[in-house]
Amino acid sequence: MGKTKQDILNSYQQLAARQQADIDVLDRKLRSISLSRLALFIVEIALVVMMINMGLKWFLLLPALIPLILFLVQVKKQSQVSNELAYARKLLWIYQNEISQVTTGQNGYSSGAAFESDTHPYASDLDIYGPGSLFAMLNRGNTRKGQQLLAAALGRPEPAAVIQKRQEGIAELREHLEKTFHFRAQLQDHDPVQMEQVREKLQNQLPLQLKFTRKNWLKPCLKLVPVLISAIFVVGMIYGGIIWNIFGIVALFSAALTFSQLKYINRLYYGFSGSYNQINAFASTIRWTEQTAWKSSYILGLFSSSQVSVSTEIRQLARIIQAFDARLNILLGMVLNLFLLWDLRCSLRLADWYQRSSGELLKGLDRVGQFEELIAYATLHYNEPDWTFPRINDEFSFSAKHLGHPLIGEQERIVNDFEFAAKPTVDIVTGSNMAGKSTFLRTIGINMVLAYAGAPVCASSLSLSVFHVLSYMRIRDSLNDHTSTFKAELNRLKMILDQTAGPESSFVLIDEMLRGTNSRDKYLGSKVFIEKLLDQGTPALFATHDLQLSEMEAQYPRQVRNYHFDIRINETEMQFDYQLRQGPCKTFNAALLLRQIGLTLN
């Protein structure tokens, strides 16, 4: 027997409780270290005062050094524990966020408001981006790349073969969900703008900063000068005399060589060392993706173009930067540059690394975003054990059992069965106000979006082919664009007609067409639009209050089907069951609603 939603909530709560206990232990440990540091500092001061009072005796030096050494050890230990505590708090946030998602539907990650667009074929109508949206429910990514990939996958259908591979990858990633919590915790403080800055430096700035390393004389000098100056130094130590004069001339030449390129070296060092700190934060996340023995072809495909281990390349970069940091010690830097042209040597090593590995590093950073996108669906797969992966068919089809809206809470969600005919039809859905027509259309559309992204859907079963979803629901005027509601509706209809005329298989969702005109033109316009869809063989769901449109079934018995949502009126109360039924609606509630606000229809 699989896990229930309550089992999943309990597991998150247990993880959060254990994590909080770990945080409490680390807090106490940190306070203990702070007190011990303070005590050692006081002891050290007391010993120094004692040494001053007794005279600076050599035998008092050792006792005075012991507290100092222990103090430095505690400083290092405090830094380590502080890092552990910071990470533990990030991991706790991950668990608490999942608890919030399961219990209240609230998610602490970005809602994807930046991707909202009224011109998208369906995003605004189906609540794909922005607060309270599908993106807001799914997103578990902090990097801009991860969010862009998630937005793109929800914004257009993948080919059937890709969808099936993505399903396999998401199912496999679900089995590593505990690891994904750590993956997300390591990225918790990541600023989405940060990686774009790193990318800009790697792609555009660093090549310019490394340009000076391509000078023809540089490599021969790096080979010859260190050998020459070291040999002269050794000979001078043995024979002295004029040899030291020669050594001075060569040393001056070595210093001049470094000084002549100093502005380029400084620009490279200070321009890239900051980027390294940002890149290094991704090393452990990248390492996990590389070290796991993946089996699904989709995840393996993310590594297919990578020839080397990116985490290994980051470690090699770390060694170059660490060597470069020797210049921070003035005395050591002078010696190394005098004998080995150290700064120039490090610059050349960095240039070689860039030529060999920068492309791989960029792929690795992209892979972090690719995993973030898949983790969004894998977490959904874990959090919603009753949802299922849809079957993707090559032939025209749509068949759903117990289909519900994923953004409606489980306690309030009403599910319906629905199936397309063997060939495309326009299905007209009539019903009273608030009976559920619009929600049903959105339920169909948003589950299609999930299915085409490779994610589980809110249904006990779903089998469908790939359609390009087009919608016409929330049509608004625009003062800025000088667009009336009717003009906005016409623009939307033109977009739908243009896209349905193309070679792709389309599916259209229409909710109360032509609201911005008179009732006669509304009916005639709706009728001719439906006939256009019938002529093209484009399937559609058409929600309307206009019962005249339901009469089209008699004229087109094989191409038009009627469905409705009913209500029960008990004296002054309305009861909705939100269940889809065949045939046109017979019961309406406008008169009752008007009466409730003081208006009576005769």
C-alpha cells in the first residue's frame, strides 16, 4: 500500500522536528565555543600581564602561547559550526516549506510573476504563472535558469517521445527526493541574478581579461626566466662577486616583466576571483548530480555533451585561485614573482583552464537549473501520491477519470470524467452562473499543461494525445493600448484562428465568447466561429449561457455535443454539485440571484 497524504505530511513533520533538534544542539555548541573563546582570551590577557610584571622571561613564553593556540583552534571550530548551523537552518526551511505546501498550499519560492503574459495562448486563462498559479505551486528553484526552464515547460507542449522520457526521469528523481532537499538547501541563499553575472563574466568579460596571455613572448619567458634567475642565484651563492651583479640585472628584468603586465594581471585577478566564490557555491550541488548512477535516458541525456566532471574542473580552478592568492602576502608574492614570474604563471594557467573547461563549467551551471526544473515535478509526484502520470498517445484522444483542478484543495476539489469522441467535436457546455463551467474548462486545460510537461496530473487516469492548447476566457480591455473589450476579444479570436489554421493539432477552450457586443451579434458570431472550428476539424470546449448554441447539435449531430452543469433550487437556496452531465442545461439561477439583491423579474 502506498503512502497517503497524511503519511507524507507526517514524514515532513518528523524531518523538521529532527532538524530543529540538530539546530538546537549546534546552537548550544556555538554558545559553548563562544564562552570558551572568551575564557581563553581572558587567560591570555592575564598571562601577558603576568609576563610584563615578572619581566619578559623566556620560560613564560610557552604558557602564554598555549591559550593563544587554543583560541585559534576555537576560532576555526566556531567558523565550522557556524557554517553547519547556517546549512541546518536552510534545510529546516525546506522541510517547513513542504509542510506549508501540503497543509495550506503556500510555497515560499518565486511565483513566476515575471512570466505572466496576456498574449500567451493560455497562460493567463489557466493560471499558469503568478501568485496562486501552477508555477507558484510547482517551483522549487532559486536559479534564474531553473525558473526559466520551468516556465518554458509549462508554456508549450513537448513532443510525445520527450514527454515519456521526462516522466521516467521525474519518477527516478522522486526516488532520490531526500537528496534533492539537500540540493535545494545548498542553493537556498542563491540570488537568481548572481548566476547571470557569473555567466556574463565567463562568456564575455574573462576572454577580454585573458587577452594579454596570448602574447607570443609570454610562454618562452615563463620557461626561460625562472630557470635562468634560479641558476644565477645558485651560482652566486657559490662564487659571489660579479655573479650577483648579473643576478641583479636579470632580477630587474623579471620584475619589469611582471610590472609591465600588472594592470592586466590585477584586472584579471580582481575581476574573476569574486566570480569563483560564486561558482564554488555550486560545486557540491553539481557533484551530487555527477556522482549519482542515473538510469533514465532523460537525465543521462543532460550529461551526454559533457566530457569531464564539472566539479573536478571547479576544484582545479580552486587550486589556480589559491595559488594566485599568494600575491596577497606581499613578501611571499615578491619572492615568487622575482624567481618564478608567479602572477604571470597563474594568469597563463587560468587561460589554459578557461580554454579547456569554461564551456563545461557553463554546461554544469545550466545543469543545476535543469535539475531544479525536474525536482519541481518530482516533489509534486511525492506530495500527491494519488495523482498519476498520463498516457501519451499518437492518435487523437482524450480520456480522463476523476479529473480535478490541481490548484483547488483536496477537501474542496470536485472531480469529473470526460472523454473526447473518436473524431474532433465542439462540445458546448451550458449551465447556470457559478455552476462550474469555467472551472471545468480550466481543469481540462491545466491538466493538459501538466501532462505535456511530463508531470503527474490530478486524475486517477488520463490518456491523451498532444495538442497545442488555445484559450479564450479572461478578455480585458486596455487603456494603455487603447483597446476596448470587444477589440481585445477580436484580437484573441484572430490569434486562435491563425494558430488553428496551422499544421499542429490544436485544442480550444472558449468561455462566454463576445461579451463585449449585443446578444444577437454574440450569438451569430459564436455560431460562425464554432462552424469554422468544425470545418477545420479543431476540437473545442465552448462554455456559454446562450442556449441557442446548444441547438447546433441537431444541425451537426456528429460534430457537436452538449454538456451541462446543473443546480438544485430549494426555495431561496441554490445547491451545486459541479458534476458534468450530458445534454443542454434546463435550470438557471439568474432570477434568483437578482432577487437576492432586491431585483425581481416578472
